[in-house]
Amino acid sequence: MGGPTNGGRSKALDALRESDDLYRVVLSNVSDAVFLTDDEGRFTFVCPNVDVIFGFVPDEVHAMQEIRHLLGESLFDRAKLAAEGEIRNIEREITSKSGASRTILAHIKKVSIGGGTVLYACRDVTERKAAEKEAHNARLELNHASRLALIGELVASIVHEVKQPLTSVSANAEAGIRLLSSDEKPDRVTTLREILTDVCDQSRHAEAVIERLRTLARKQAFEVEMLDVNEVLSELARLVRGEAQRRGISLHLDLGTLGLTVSADRVCLRQIMLNLILNAMDAVDQMDQEKLVFLRTRSKAEMVEIMVSDTGPGISPEHAPRIFDAFFTTKQEGLGLGLTLARSLAEAQRGRVSIVDTGGRGATFSVTLPAQAGPSRNGELR
């Protein structure tokens, strides 16, 4: 019986040796460094490939006696480890034998292996952290470039929006100079008063536009108030009257019933409508036939709708999907920001700007804003 028993024991020893060899081979070839310590942090096992990360051979690590000399003090909370059984993703900066700084990610687990009670699996994430830092810096650069692009758009918007009232100021000033040089009009004092009043209005409007653009950039609240839509349109019609006459354009108002009141920011509403009105005037300005622009208002399902129509060439089907895109324009000298800004301002007032299908007869833009109950008086062009 001694033979078979010894043979079985021999096979068990061979299997154990093979298992031990496999264990050593695996630990020697994995990239992680594995340690075991007792409750006091004294080494009970050091993996053979510890030098790959730390530069120290196993005997040098054993000579350190305690894990704190390799990974630093206060690596983990022992009470937390006892309660949870393991602690993941502990990041620690260490210095290798060569003096190089390495970033280590440690996974610590409560075990009971021989005399060891704490298992440490350490992974070198230095290259990964460097790649993350590089990617972070790249994102910062991209964000910076995006901010510069936004600033560029904002500057372009300011140029575009302020150019309109300043053009009117310049045109009125030139008209005033011509009037002073002429002896044909005895009532020129009255006319000059109207011109200078318009200059003041347009200058104040330019100032208000800049202030609203700054408000948009700072994301501050708008100055919301109850506004009579017809009154706002009548005021705008008076402002653009001189420009319309200069271009030979007839501006017609078909204002709805009394009480068309909305809750909105006055300057923003004025800017929305001014953009659409001037856009319509630009459209008909290139036509040889009669140049007409229509402003209409009406109540529509708890909303107030304002429509701006023109007798221009209309909007081609291929251009319609992009008409509100920033910097898209069909004008030779346009910036492509008027409609974009009008839509953004309308949405900020809980409204909407859209194109109305007119069957190829000119173009019609619709502005809808939530209706508010309140006193109103019908505006008229004077």
C-alpha cells in the first residue's frame, strides 16, 4: 500500500510545484505590483516584478519593512477597510528608485493569506494621467477658441445691429445739412426739428441695442413690461419712414384690434421687428416693380401674431431651411445675423419667429408672442 500512497503524494506535490511555478510566472509578467502586509503594514509578500513600477527589487522592498516607506503615510482608513472589505482607486504620487515621479492607482483589499491581512494591487497610471492632462489642455484650448469664436459672433452682431440706427443717424444728418443749404423750403425749422428728433431716437436705440447685447452676454434678466404691440409697431414705422421714402418703399400698417398686449422687453421687441422690417425693405429694394412692405397684427389662440410681408423675390426652397442660421445670407454685403438674432431674442421672450409660405409671392415672417391682458390703444402711422 506504500507504493500507491507515495505515488499519489508525489503527484500532489508535482501539481503544487506546477501551481507555484504558474503563480510566480503570472506575477512576474503582469504589469501591476502586488503586496501583502499584516495589520501593522509590515510586508509579508512582495511580488517579483515590483521593479517594473518602483525600480526596487523585491529584497530592497522587503528591507523597507513597511508599506508606508514605499507608498507613503496614511494611504487608507483602516476602519473603512474593515467595514467595507476593500477600497478602490487610491491615487498616490510616488518616487521610483531612479528619482522619477510616478502616479500609482492602488486597490486595497482585506484578506487572510498566510500572515498577510491586507492585499495591495498597484497600477502605474503615469502615462494615462499624462494623456488625460494633455486631453484636458486640448479641451481648454478648444474652449478658448470657442469663446473667441463667440466673441467674434457677438462683435459681428453688435456691428450689424448698431449699423442700422447709425445709418439712419447719418442719413438724417446729411438731410439736415442739405436743408440748411437750401432756400426753397420755408418750413425747414419744423423739418429740421423732426430730423433731429429722429437722430436722437436712433442714437438712443443704438445705445439700447448695445446694452441688450451686453445683457445677453451676461445672461441677465430682461426688463419685461406690458407692451402694446400696435404702439410699438407704429413707433417703428415712424423711425423707418425716412429710410423707406429714400428707397421709394411704401410701408403699410394693418394693425389688429385693441388690446394686443404682450409681456416682453421693449428694446428686444423693437429689435426683432426692426430686423424683420429692414430685411423686408432690403428684399423689395432690388425690385423694379412696386415696392411694398406690410405690417399686420392679430390675436391668435392666446398669442399675438405680428406679420411682416414684402413684395420682394421671396425665399427660394433651397435657402429656406438655412434662413435662420448664423452667418447665412443671400445679400452681397450681408452678415447673416439679423434673422438669427431676431429668432434668439423672440425665443428669449417665450416667442417664435417663423417663415410663412406665401406661394412664391414675396416673403412673410411671423412673430408670435404670448398674449397678456392689459389696456391698449391702436397705433397708426402718422
